[in-house]
Amino acid sequence: MPSSQQAWVTVRAEATEHLATAGDVGRPPSELAREFPDLAAAGVFGTLPDVWWFSPPSKPNCCARRIVGTNESRDQCRVRTRAFRKWIMMQTSSELVVFGHSTFFKYFMMNEGLGDMRLKNGEVFTLKL
């Protein structure tokens, strides 16, 4: 992507999976930048803090050591989905494509009044806010 264009991919900490296992723990932006240099050059990881997944200081979660010190509560996940919705509503584009994990979308849709809805792997779902 030419550097004069706006990044077409954005990684948002609010849209991470509900943290329940070591596989749900993220990786630091510096590690992601090494693995995905083109995205890093486009500034995709620029807004992420070093620890952008659920990780309380008293019992941290670490991907490298495969440690889950604390699971994220459902209420904490719902708070993130509400924050993500606020971010969506601030965007100027009328269409956004969001990739994510099942439980994140489950709580997002609960917040939208759609009940206990689960998406299947690879499912495409259109939601108008």
C-alpha cells in the first residue's frame, strides 16, 4: 500500500476475543510488526498499546508463556463491545467489514438486542446500526 493512502486495515483492542484461554491472549504490536511488516509500514498497529488484550496487572495474561492469570468476565467483554460500537459510530465510512471471534460477536449482538446469537466459523453477517 502506498504510504500516501490511509490504512485500510485497523486493529482495535476492543474487538478481541473474550479472554478465556491462552489462545485468546494477544501479542505485542512489536511482535505483530515483525510478522506482518507491510501492515506495520501502513501504520496498522500504531494505536495499540503493548498489552492490548485483557490482562490485569495483578494476574497478567501472557501469550509467549501461555499463561492465563485471569479470565475476562462477561461484563468486561460487554463493556468492550459497547466501546467498539461507539468507535464504529464515529467512522465516516458507511460500510465496515469486521473480522473477529464468536464470543466477541455474541456479546456485541446481545448489546444490540439480538439475543444470544452465535456466528458460525467463516459466517458473513450484515448488521445495520
